[in-house]
Amino acid sequence: GPPPPIPGAKVKKGGGRGGVGGKNAALAQQQKRYNMRLSGTTPLDQFRKDVFALFNIPSSSTHHYQVSFLGGFPPKELDQGGKRTVHELGVRANESVIVKFTLNESATAG
């Protein structure tokens, strides 16, 4: 079947309880805010798996998506090339990370 719709995400590194933010219904469907407890030594592969789990994307569908992480202000894409951990990606304590999902070409060509 077709992959689930692309979720919008903003993830904050640090402790706390997850919640959904958004002032109006349309925006709430596009952007969700979660707090995740991460360590600088958290492997990027594990971070990606956790992000997919947060958005209820089954592991059988994850190959349909390209995941990018944006950080800093103004937010810019964090280069994942050769990076193995959250710290190497450039994410520091209590920082917000924007997660951007993009459908892979193969997912739309069916």
C-alpha cells in the first residue's frame, strides 16, 4: 500500500514529557513538538528509529522516507555524512531539532 502521509516534527533534546503544539488545527496537523531524552552518544541510527516510532511510521515503511535534521537559528540542515552520534551531528543539550520527512522517489512512483 501507499506510505503514510509525511509528518511534520520538531524534537527537543532533553528530558520531559512529549506534547503536541499548534495554535490552529491546520498547523497542528503539520507540526508536532516532542521532548526526547537523548545522550550525545546516542547513535544516529537509533535516533532515526526513535523519530520514526514517535510518528507511528512502521519499520516496514521507513524506506519510503528521507529524514533530515535541522538545527540552530535560523535552522539549517545538519550534515549527516560520516556522523555516527547525536553529538557528532552537532546537537547539544536542550537544543531543538527540526525533523523533515521527504518521500523518496520510489514511494511516489507506484
